[in-house]
Amino acid sequence: MAATEEYDLVVVGHGAAGLAAAVTYAEAREGARIAVLERAPREERGGATRWTGAFLRVAEDRTLDPDWTKRMQRVSAGLADDQYCRLLERETPTTMRFIEERGVKLLFDQFPFAHTLVGGPPAMRPAGRPDGGGKAIVEALSRILEGRSGVDLLYQTEAVRLTISEDGAVDGLMARGPDGLLRRLGARDVVLACGGFEGSSEMLSRYVGPKACDLRLIAPGVRNNRGDGLRMVTEIGGDTAGQFDMIHAEAVDTRTSAADAVIYGFAAGIFVNGNADRFFDEGRDTWDNTFEHIGFEIWRHQNQEAYWIADAKTLAVPGVEHSLLSDVPPERADTIGDLAAKLGIDSEALEKTVAGFNAACGSQEFDVHRLDGKSTIGVTPPKSNWATPLDTPPFIGIPLTSAITFTYGGVRTDLAARVVTPGDVTIPHLYAAGELTGLYYHEYPPGTSVLRSLTFGRLAAEHAAAHA
Ligand SMILES: Cc1cc2nc3c(=O)[nH]c(=O)nc-3n(C[C@H](O)[C@H](O)[C@H](O)COP(=O)(O)OP(=O)(O)OC[C@H]3O[C@@H](n4cnc5c(N)ncnc54)[C@H](O)[C@@H]3O)c2cc1C
């Protein structure tokens, strides 16, 4: 085994959480010795963060959606850590300043369809995202670390297990480098920020259940998130949090292997399965509150096969192209039968489903900019809003399958991001942040994963630096 190298801080993971931790620590302690481990080669660095558009549940004044903490309690039935959520809310303006002051430009986009991302009733207000998506965060924070004296960015280097001193405090970890050899990195503090277990088919099957192997990965970067952080923490007695049998899944275009080929602009259409039957109340709520459930349903109950069907009314929504993220345009046809043929599903069955749906649409005003209450009458499942007939060619359709974005279950921490045991004591010198930490139950109110990764990565390093 190669000789031990000694660091003040070892960070595992080169995504939002790990980079926020490393930059915060480097700036707080000039000359500190820091190692950042990344399983991927340099050109693929950045995990999930590199591939996300990084929608942030943040309004133009840089505050978090004021309804988010209440929503987290409601959807999780009180299981989500309320103190963590409230702290995230308080820290959001500082996190926004943290990335903006380090070169990340924020954009505030008007979505084409009503959403609840910035609080209040479903609305069309702009919500934030970094110009250049998550990759802009990865590049801006990596630049600060690159070439900085005392900082080693170790690519193709995997953390294998934590090392602990005789009294049980974490004092470093074992890592395997590109030469295949193990070496020990000694550290005063370790921050684990190595993502969830979406990249491990074995762990997905263990926790999420049967058919997990059928889930596509939403982007190449997530394949490196293989549950190592969760394993390393539980091996030394750390606790867990979050719902282990639930995932954040999204419906993506089957015709492309491009990352993040998600369909958000579905308000005016319907979803059908491989038998051309509807299976979901497409107008149950705004897109941000339903897209995950549609993805999950396609995977769990529809054999990974579904089709989104709409008509010219969707194409007429200004900016709709920003809500259909696939790099392949929808299939188009002048009749529903021809569209079915193009999609490879039974024409008669689709015509029958669409005719039944059209006949059930009420006469209220149709408006995708709010929950318009225009619901179907007498079809199962109902469509509770935006139930407008599909009667205006061209008809459009996209074949869909479900892709996993991240896992809900992870490590439990306190508010300083210190890993805790089931007995609520902290494991000395061990921190965890980002997707590795468990938070969500039942539903993911979106636009908060990058935000919490940045925030708790930063808080972990602030605490470690203050106690060094
Ligand atoms: C396509 C896509 C779209 C998304 N859209 C949004 C969105 O709009 N808004 C939002 O908030 N969130 C979104 N998310 C989720 C969000 O991007 C992630 O949850 C967040 O970026 C996670 O950050 P992280 O730092 O915790 O993990 P990651 O960014 O995944 O970083 C984990 C790092 O750990 C490394 N690693 C793993 N194991 C080891 C090991 N043993 N040793 C060394 N390194 C290791 C990985 O290679 C990676 O560099 C999206 C994700 C994807 C993929």
C-alpha cells in the first residue's frame, strides 16, 4: 500500500455538494491541504450536477419558494426533516450569492405552463437557473480549486472505505487511484458528497424493488453514483433518512439517448400506455407536481411503455419548445390513426381512446397558465384540468419511457451536515451533503436538489473550517 498522504479536508465527489464544500474550506483556511476525489476522468467530472439544467426553486429576489417547507411536510406526511428544510430556506439567499460571486450567472425563466416553483397559487412567474445549467456551477467552482496551492483534484480516484482512529473518530479514507492501487488519505475532516445509488442496479433492486434494472439513467454522469457514501457511512454505524423505495423518475423520449430528454409541456395532451389506454390524470396538478408521478407510473405499472399524444393547441403555446426537452421533434400526422401508425401503436385503439376523451371534455375555458378546472366528465381516469379535445391537426406524439434521476434514501445528518448515528450522536469529523443525504418522502418538490447540495456542502465546510 502506498504511504499515507495527510490532508486537512478530503472531499468525496466533484458535484455541487463536493465543490461547494471544497471551495468554502479553501477560502476559509488559506493554504489548507484539500483533496477532492472524483470517480470519473476530468473531462466527465461533475456527476449529476454536470448534466442538470438545474432549475432552482428560487425567485428573482434569491429567496426560496416560501411554500416549500410546508409542502415538504405535507407531501412527506411529516417525515421530512423540518429543521433541515427551514435552514435551507434561510440559507438560500447566501447560497445564491455564493455561486453568483464565483462567476455563475443566474437566469430567471418564464415557463410556458403554470407551476408552483416560486410560491403562491399556480402561476407563470419566473424561476431561477444557472446560465449553462449545472455544468456552469461545476466549471466555475472547479476553476477556483484548480492550480490552488494545497488543493489536489484527484480524478479516476474512488473512495473505498472510511478509516477510523481507535476512539472511533473518522481520520481519513482508503482510495483506489487509476493505477488500481489502494492508498490511505489521512484527513482531519471528511466530507462525503458522492451522490445517491441510482447508478447501482444492485442497490436499486435491493431498496426500490423489482424491475429496477429496467430504469434508464437520465444522464451519463449519474452512473458513477453507486451508493458508496451510503455504504461507507452505514459500515461505521451512521444512520439513514429518506424513503428508500422511492426514486425521482421522469418520462423521457425513447427515441433519443440524449440526457434529460424530458417532457414537461403535457398540460394539453393525454398519456396512453402500450394498449393505447389512458392511465393517469394528466391534469391532476401543475406539471412540476405531477411529472415525477408520471415517470414513476410508467416504470412501475405500464411496463416502461407510454406515449404522449397532443394536437396543434400544444404547438400554439408560446415557448412550448422549452418544455419538450428532447432533441428529436415530436412525431406529427394529420389524423390520430396516422399518428398511431408512426408511433407503432394500434390505430383503432388510439382513435377510440381519443374519441372517448374528446367526448368527455367539458365546455369551460381552456387556459394552460393556471389550473383552469376544465375537467372531463365520465371517463376513467379523469383529467382534472386542461381537458380540451384533441381535434386540431397536426396531431403530435412522443414515445416515452421512464428514467431515474436520483434516489430518495440516504445518510442522515444534523444541521451542520455532520453524519449522525441512530442514537443521535455525531460521528466525529464526518460530514455528508447533497444527494447522498436522505430527505424526500413520497414526492420530490422539484428545484431543490442542486440547491440543497450547494447549501449543505457549504455548511459542512464552514463547520469543519471553524473547528479546525
Ligand atoms: C438530467 C438531470 C436533471 C436534473 N434536473 C434538476 C433540476 O432541474 N433541479 C435540481 O435541483 N436538481 C436536478 N437534478 C438533480 C441534481 O442535479 C442532483 O441531485 C445534484 O446535482 C446532486 O449533486 P451532488 O453534488 O450531491 O451529486 P453529484 O453531482 O452527482 O456528484 C457526485 C459525485 O461523486 C462522485 N462519486 C461517486 N462515488 C464516488 C466514489 N466512491 N469515489 C469518488 N467519487 C465518487 C461522482 O462521480 C460525482 O462526481 C437533475 C439531475 C439530472 C441528472
